[in-house]
Amino acid sequence: MTSAPVAERLAFLGLTLPEQTSPQHPYLAVREDAGLLYLSGKTASLDGVVQYRGIIGEPNLEQGREAARLCALQVLSAIDHSVGLDRVKGILKLTVFVASEPNFVRQPEVANAASQLFVDVLGQAGQHTRSAVGVASLPGGSSVEIEAIVRLTEGAR
């Protein structure tokens, strides 16, 4: 479903979009309203199984960055699955939650990995505003979770 330029960039970067799983609780994974796409939080999981678990601190900063990249791929996959990546006019806002040790303050460095992936894949449309927040824990023990708001181009799928 991805457009040719986006699909080519994904292939060039050696990236594959993960399959989407349906929420197991009473909420929507994606909601489109008035030209905006709201995405529920995506954890660092594949096929419904969390791949990066636990609390992020100085010793495992790179694990946090890998988790953030996987979350970003999940966000891109959810967009592609619901409306197609060719409809992305811009990623407007990301909120990146990082399960963090109490004194860990490098959440923005973890979030940068996701931010860079969006720019690498979508170019200028991948630039966004962002919050990076440290939390005590996340669903399923995931190290990172990302939610997003996306502006869409007009037109049908």
C-alpha cells in the first residue's frame, strides 16, 4: 500500500513495516477526523510480542533507541494499514514515552532515534513537534511507546 517513493526509501534503508495487530481492548488504534489521523500508542513489539522490555538508563541507552525505532516503524505501519503512507502530508506531533530509571534524563536522545527514522522515510513530511517523557512503566513492559498525530492530504485511500 505504500507509495513508490516511500516504499523505495524503506527498501533503501533496509526497513520493513511490521504487521499490525488489532487492539485487545475497547479503543481504536487509529482514528481519522477532519484531515487528521490520531494514532494510539505503539509499543516496541512485533506480532503482538514486546521486543524491547524494561527500564532504560545509561547502560542500555542504545536499547532504548532501538525500541524507539521499532515504535516508529509500528506508527508508519499503522498509517500505511489505515490510510496509506502516500496520504501523509506531515507528522505533526509525537509523544514518546520512555520507561526510565528515576535519575535518567536522556529521554530526548531515545526519542531522536524515532524522529530521525520519520525524517529518513518521509523526508520533510516526517518533521514534527515532539515531547519525550520519562515514565515508570509502559504496557506489556515495553521500554518505549509512541503516539502520533498526522496531517493527511485530501483524497481517498
